[in-house]
Amino acid sequence: MRSALSGLQQAYSRHEQWCEALSTTLICSQAPDPSDIAVDSHHKCQFGQWLDGAGSKIFATHPAFAKIQAAHKRMHDCARHVLLTSMNQQSISAQEYQRFTTAMKEMRRGLVTTKRELEGSIFNLDPLTGVPNRAEMLIKLREEQALVKRKAHSTCVAMVDLDNFKSINDTYGHAVGDQVLVRFTRHLRSRIRSHDMIFRYGGEEFLICAPNTGLEPGHAKVERLRKELAEMVIHSEDCSSFSITASFGLTLIGPDVPVQQSIERADEALYAAKAAGRNRTVIWSPSLTRRPVMALAASSASIGALSVKAYASNG
């Protein structure tokens, strides 16, 4: 995303340089650049080449992209017209010039809006794992709750916490702990649907949001993730290796309660999973009040054992 923003800023800077050069050509009655009076001039300028190339790959699905493309073409069509009029030593009417400036302003508005959205998204990303942070989480969960209220679909949320994470930092160091968090989030992102969302809630605690998902399929989803995580092997810098496990607390986004309360319910279920022995999933119910309860799923008879185990480098 940072690369996308950098590319957008560079393309925008080139567009501004083109606008300055065009103004100089018109005011000083200079011969125009041949590419500016070509029928496909919007493909020949540097900004247009970026739109057709890297910009299209990155922003093709963005709602503003098609509008920016259309305004960019319209601006070049108007620019070609005023340049040809100037070449023929005819007066450019106020109406003709206004059409050009209107198209240019429309394109600039689209670019500025997209740039601000990217900057906002980057601000709301966790710098270590690259997933959205808690601020972005609240925005997205409120959007999901609006759909739930309209009975468009159910949305499951799961609070996830790595078990005994402090022992990883204490044993292997914080650099390895960071590596675990990155590996953990990458695995989750690779195993969920494209429209599912992961947020870093804080520390080693994350929240998964699964739209259009009820409790039963949501439970099956997180159970699959939990079992896969337990099979992962992390290699440290000293050539030793260890496994990780995670506990999950699951609930639905409530249509008639604040989003924060739904998050607290998932956290209560997570607390219950931790209290019951870790490495398991618990679904929230009204009876949960931060008390240990029997988990709905357990990975094995040894669940209550320490979940982070160190192994010799030879396995």
C-alpha cells in the first residue's frame, strides 16, 4: 500500500508538470507537443501511462478509478481542442477553456480523495504485521453491523490470542516474537476468504471478522485455523524450533448492541478458552462472565499442557 501511494504521488507530480507546460504553451503561443494533439493523447502522457500500467493494476477496483480515467481523457480531449485552436491562431472561447479546467478539477478531486484514503489506510495499519489496527477495526465492524441490522447477513467475529506468547519472548527474544506474529498473521490471511478481515487488537491478540457467516460455519472455520496453527513450526535464529498454539473466542455481531459489546463478548469467550486450558475455541453465551467454562472443542488430551514447546534443531 505504501508502494501504491508512492506511485500515485509520483504520477500526480508528473501530471502537475504537464499542466504547467500546457499553460506555458498556451500563454506564450508556443508549438504544442505532438503527443498533446494526438487523438490518443491521454495514453501518451506520463500520467496516462501510469494509469494504464501500474495504476490500473493497483487501483482498478477502486470506485474512483473509472471516474479518474474518464476525467483524464475528457481533460486531454479539451486540451487538444484548445491547442489546435491556438495553433490556428484563433481565439479560445471562455466556454472551451472552462470545459478543460472543469475536467482537470474533476480528475484532481478524484486523485486527492484516493490519496487521502490511502494515507488513512496506511495510518490505520499495524506496522509490524501489515494488518489493520483497532481504529480501522471499529470502522469496519460498524459497517458490518449496519448490514446485520438490515438482515442482509450474519457476521461472525473471533478474538484470537497466541498462547503463552510471553514465554516465546523470554526464551527466544523479542525479534523472534515479532517473527512469530508476522508468520501467524500471514498464515491467517492465506487461509481465510478474500472478504474476511483480520485486525491487530493489541499485543498478540487479533480479531477475525467473517461476514456472511453464522456461528456454526464460523466455529468450523476457526477450528480449522486453530488446528493448522498447532502444526506450524517456527525456526529461531539459534537453529532451534518450536510450535505455537492459539485460543479463540467466537460470537456474532449483535444487531442491537454496541459493536464494542460484541467485541467484549468475543473477548469473554477467549478468556474462557484460556481458563479451560488454551488451544481451543469457545463460543460466547450469556452465562460467560469471565469464568472458566468447558470449551466446545479441544485439540487433544494434552491441551492443558504448555502450548509452546521447544525442540532440538534435528526435530
